[in-house]
Amino acid sequence: MAAVDVAPTPQKSKPAKRKRSASDGASRALHAHERRVGLAFIAVPVLGFLLFTVYPFAYSMYASLTRWNGISEMRFIGLDNYVRMIQDPYFHKAMFNTAYLMIGIPIGLVLSLLLALAMNRKMRGLTIFRTLYYIPVVSSLAAIAIMWQWAYNGDFGLVNQVLDLFGIDGPNWLQNTATVKIAIMIMTIWKGLGYSMLLYLAAIQSVPASLYEAAALDGANAFQKFRAITIPMVKPVTFFLVVTSIIGGAQVFIEVNIMTPEGGPEFSSATIVWYIWRQAFNYSDMGYASAMAITLGLLVFIVTAIQFRMNARNNFSVE
């Protein structure tokens, strides 16, 4: 038999290993350095969050399960503070007062939007008006509370003097159970008016003029433009103001502590934060105060989460 020549199978040549150049090592070293620098920058706020938020919250959680006066050793008592809180009529009254004062939130937003619409018009002295409305925002809350305390005085207060010009005999606002919450609410609305107004004004001025021009060509009047264009366009600002106002409204303290140091007549102006402060520092009942603080924080978190959920759902339906 004739020999058959078998061609040798070609062998795949192995790719030559690329030599690491000095530039590759420098690039890796640079990236590693950037990661370390980035982690260093991130570490500062993270450590601050852990130290000033997570740790105090965890400490308060444990303190709420103890009987503790802030100095002596904690004594674990389980859920007794929470049971006491549920049965405490003063806690219920303080929560009601806090919720009542939040009625001023929608009133303040409506007034702020109307003022923003007025400030958006061309007129003389516009900058002066904007400055005057914003002065209360940057002023000391304690000074404003003292000023309004004098204005609400039943004998010589400015409010009753103005009412007297119209033949109205004004009450002693801060010593009357029927008027004390209304008086504090008016003061809080007045103080926050300038801040909300400027945010609304910025939102209104960012609305494209072409939208209003197109609406005018379709025959829309001023109210229809406001309802169909202005309100939807300033909706993000409204959502932001509602959330921040609810959070701030749940923390009302300075106004009550200055204007009604004893919580008002028959505890009618005491807010939940004021009551927490009173239990913690007047009666040295830190455990009970911690339980109320934890409850308030959870309620604010739930309300805020609901607001975000409703806003996301509305945005989705609009889209």
C-alpha cells in the first residue's frame, strides 16, 4: 500500500502577552488614588450621619424602653412608656393642638401663591415689596414670637387697637382657649409667607410664555390659564412646601414656649414637641420623652411617605 501523506494540523499560536507598560501602572495607581479620595469625601457625611442621626435614634429607641432621668442608670421597663403614652390625656391634647396648627399650612400656601402672582406683575417698588415679605423669614423666631406676644396683649396690644378702630372688642388672645391656637397659627403663617412666595414666584417665572400665548389664542381667560397652566406647572413646588411644612409643623416649639410658657390656658396651645421638652427637662422623665419622640418621628415618616406615594401616583396618572 502506498503511504499516505498526512498534512500536519496547524497549531493555534498563543497570543503573545502584552507587556504592561509604565502608563498602565500609572493609570491604575491614579484610579486607586481617586477611589481613596472619593471614599474619604463620602466618609465625612456618612460618619456624621452615623454619629448624629443613627446613634441618637438607636439610643433614644433604647431609652424609650427604660425609666431614666437623664443622669442615673437606665432601668429597663419594656413598653410601659408607650402604654402610659396611650393613656396620657395630655399627650392626646398636645397631638391635637399640633394637628390643629397645621390647618395653617394650606392657608399659607394659598396666600403665598396669590402673593407670588401679584409680585409677578410689573409695578413700581416690586423689589421693596419682595424684601419686606422676606424679612420675617430671615428674622429670629424668638424675636418674632416676643413681638407677636406684645401685639396679642389684651390690654394694649396692637391687634386689639386695630380691632377697636372698627368697634370690635378684641379678646386676650393668648389667654383664651378659643383664640390661642388661632393666634399662634396666624403668626406662623405670617412668618413663612415670604419663603413660600419666593419659591412660587421662581416657579411661575420659569413657566414658558408660549403656553400662555397658546392658551390666549384658544380663547382662555385669566382664570382658565391659572387653572390649566400655572397650577400644574408649580405642582413640584407645592409638593415640596407641603412636605417640609408638615415636618416643620410637627416641630413647633419656640412659638409656644415664648408666647405661652405654661402651654396656654388649660393646655390649649401645648404642642407635642413642647410637651416632650417639658417631660424631658422639667420633670427629668427622659424615658417617657424618648417614647413620645420616637412615636412622633414615626408618624412624620409615615405622613411623608404617604405624600411621596400620592405624588408619584399622580405624576404617573398624568403621564
